[in-house]
Amino acid sequence: QKEVEQNSGPLSVPEGAIASLNCTYSDRGSQSFFWYRQYSGKSPELIMFIYSNGDKEDGRFTAQLNKASQYVSLLIRDSQPSDSATYLCAVRGNTDKLIFGTGTRLQVFP
Amino acid sequence: DTGVSQDPRHKITKRGQNVTFRCDPISEHNRLYWYRQTLGQGPEFLTYFQNEAQLEKSRLLSDRFSAERPKGSFSTLEIQRTEQGDSAMYLCASSPRSGGYTFGSGTRLTVV
């Protein structure tokens, strides 16, 4: 079992819809959870992160954690074509390193 | 804050040659990380430093890979006797004590 798993997609949503991205993780001791966006040929950029104590909203983005089921989700409201990218989920355990999933490709069509 | 800087952006080398990459982290960040990413995959952890101390190195990293951060500022990643399987994007990131990483633009290595 991989440490962080994501559906590779693509996930296709129409402009203005809500995009829902998920990842599951295997280490119950994981303490913080990160979402990165990566455009083709570019490096990952941090969207937001949450700790194990709660969800977080930032503009059109909401990150949610379900500790019991060991999954993290990212909701993107009012999706725009510029949101089309690969979204990487990452998890930090009891060391400083982040473990990344393989990413989910999101396509927002006009 | 000028971000994380990596040099070079692209490197083409012949199989068997040695290559060295440089990373300059955000100055206030004491943690520095190296990752490798191939097409369709997420970044794969290689190693990380807290100040000048190398605290962890991936078990997947062969002896041909070595990294240094001599004064706790910039870091170098050297690959000796390159192989075609080393072709990838090499990403450097830095972070403060907590929070997310900031990645550099990466060095794309092609081994021919």
C-alpha cells in the first residue's frame, strides 16, 4: 500500500462547478496535510495546509480532514479554467519530510 | 524574500558523467529538502537538512548521490556516474520550522 494515494484522474468539471479532490494516507500518526497545485512543466506551489485538529477555508479552497477514515479532501468552489492543473496531496508524519501522492489532474472546461 | 533559487534550470549530460546542482533556499528557512520527480509521479523524497545537518536520506538513494549544505545556507546535490534512469526533475524546497515547503523551479536533468 502506498503511503499517500490519489486518483490520477483526469477529473473534468464545468466552469463554475465545485471540484472535489481526495487522497488517502496510511500513517495514522500523520500530523499535517498539504495541497499543492502543479502546472505542466512547473514546480509545485502550496495552496493550503491543515493540521490534524481541523478543516480550513481560504477563498475558493477548503481543505477537510477525516481522521477516522484517513482521507483528506480539497474542494474548489467556482472552478475556473485557470484551475486546470495537477493537484498533489502531501502528508507529514513525525519527521519533517512530506510524502506526496502521485497527483490528480483536474480539467475545468468552459 | 526572493524565493528558492535552483541552478541550472536544465542540464544535459552523457551517461557516466558527474553533475552537480545548486539550491539557494529562502534565507529565513532553516530546513532544506531535495526531491526528484518523474513524469506522472509525485515528488519523491531524497534528503533533507536542518541547518547544516543532514537529518534524513532516502533508502532509495544510491551511493552515487550525495548532498551537502556546508554553512547551513545553500545546498548542492551531486550525482556521480549518471545513468539514464537519473533523468528527472530535481526539486529543492525550503521551509521554516512548521508549515509547507516552498519549492524552487527545479533542475531538469537529461542523461543521454
